[in-house]
Amino acid sequence: MSKRVGLHEIARRAEVSIGTVDRALHSRPGISDATREKVLKMAEMLGYTPDLAARALAIGRSQFRVGVCIPEEFRQFFDPMRDGIFGEARRAAHVGMELIYRPVPRLGEIEQRQLSSLLEEDLRGLIVMPGKPLVVAPIIDAAEARGIRVVCICSDALHSRRSGVVYTNPKLQGQLAAELLAKFIPGEADVAAITGMLQTEEHSQKVEGFRSRLAQHSGVTLACVVEAHESEVESYQKTMDLLSKNPKLRGIYVSTVNCLPVCLAVREHRRTDVRLITTDLFPQMVPYFESGIIGASIYQDPYAQGQIAVKVLVDHVIEKLPIASSNSLNPRIVLQSNLHLFREVRQDGSEARDLTTMRTSANYALGGR
């Protein structure tokens, strides 16, 4: 029987540290994509497989449960996150992990009820995206007091006792959006930010980052911040009003994945002088990149966020590893030239509505406008 390949051998052959190998194999942040790929290729070449039996014995029990509470809408963002969570959960099933999934329909809706029901389960960990952090903070604190380790995902609950957060730094995202927008817009101009709900930490931090960085660019003025509450109809109508009332508007930062209604309004308003910086990527955005309406998008990698959130809880339960207070992914910039490199465009399995259907729905809801 051949000797089992370990982390030391992978590190030696890949010419990296043991810590780097651990980060690559466990999808943890802190290394570049190129280094991660090099380590994974070396592990595959050497025939590395994790010792699942040993890890299962380490848990000291046959099974443990992790609860998950994330929104179902918008699917363009939360489907990949869910894929990351469920994919990692399938791998962790070998070491006794069971997933208890209690989603909310939309961000902030019935999350108090869903989280309270999850606490009735025998959980060791909980993954949650807090839509209304002040509402869910007492539930998170109650979970932690019972030994249930809570990991927030995508957004945070800063005033809670949660163990950690996995996200793509929202304040940095806002700063990147401001810098990009300032480069796209020549001369003096007004810009706007369209977000979901400012009570959500992720949304407010993006806007804060956008506002602070934009202030460093003379001539570009933040005219307004619009809360659209993740509603397609509200986003469309408020963007139409914004474009009608402000002829000096030259740029819009859409800080959530709900960008299609904004794109549609810009196109229908025939404002070819307005550029958008959007968030994330899905196939229906591609025509707007190609037409120049979207100048760039800030990619949050929802799949990796879901994957890492599960991993940190599994590693904590099985290997007794501490949960980092913050697991921050590096936001990437999507441009027309690198669209094809992202999984959301390469693998179009989305059942999201196309633009024609969305326009029909918006027109109907708006009284036939």
C-alpha cells in the first residue's frame, strides 16, 4: 500500500507553507487565486484525499447540525450562495454534519420567526444573513449563550455576540465603486447610489464607503442615496424619477444585486450619458455590459461565501479551531473584457426572468406605464 500523502508533502512540492496549503484546501481567504490553484493542482497530482474517518472520530459524536437562514430572493445572488452552502454540506456529511435549512422569502422578512424556530433544533452552528440586525441580535446572543456558534454571511450584526462573519468587505466595495465611477465620468457631474435598506449593515457600509471615497474626487457630487427595499418595481420607478429630475446625473452605483430595473430605466430613458457601477454578475446583465450602460460590477463571490461559512463551522466543531471574527473576501472587478471568466456567466443555469418578462411585470405593476 502506498504511503498516504499529507499536507507537508504538498507544501514541499508546491514550494509554499503548510498554512497556505491549509487555506487552499479549506477554501479560506488570505491567498491569491493563482496560489490556491497551484496548491489544488499539486494536491490532485499527488492523489491527496482528506482523512475523513479520522476527522469523523474527532467529533466524538455521530452527528451535528448546522442551521441556515438566508433569503430566497434574489435568486441571481442567493442561488450561488446556497449552492456553496449545500455543496460544502454534502462534503461535510462524511464527518456527520446535517444541514437544517430555514430560508426567508426576502431579506428581513420573517427572519425573527425562522431563527427562533431554528433555535428549537439541536444545533451546533448557525449561518444567517441579518436583514434587520437590531431585531435578530437578541436571537443571535441567545444562540451563542447556548453554545451555538453563529456565523453571519454577506452582512453583519455588529451589535450581537456572533462568533464571526464571512463577507466581501462591503465598505471596500463602496470605495471601489466610487473610484471606478469617478474614472468613467469626465468633468463635473452628479451621481447617485441606489441601495436596498440602510438598516442592513451590508447596505449601509457600502454606501458609507461610496460616500467617503467619492468625497476625495473633486467635481463629482453625490446627489442622493435611494432606498429601493430590494423591490424591482420600486427600483425602476425611483430610477425613472431620478433621471427625469436630474439632467446632470452621470453615474449610478447600485449596491445590491437588484440592478436590472435600474438598467431598464436608464435604457428606456435613453440616457446614454449615464454609467452604472453594479454589484455581482448574472447572465441577464451581459447585454448591458455590451451596450455600455454597465461600466463595471463589483463581484462578491456568493458561492465562496457560502462554502467558507460552512467550512469554518465544521472546522470549529470537528477540529476545535477558533472561528475568525472576520473572514473577508477580496472584491473583484468585472469588466466587459473578463465577463467570460466568472462562473455565473459560464454556467447559465438560472431560471431568473428575462428582460422582456421583467419589463411586462413592471409595466403592469406601474399601471401600464
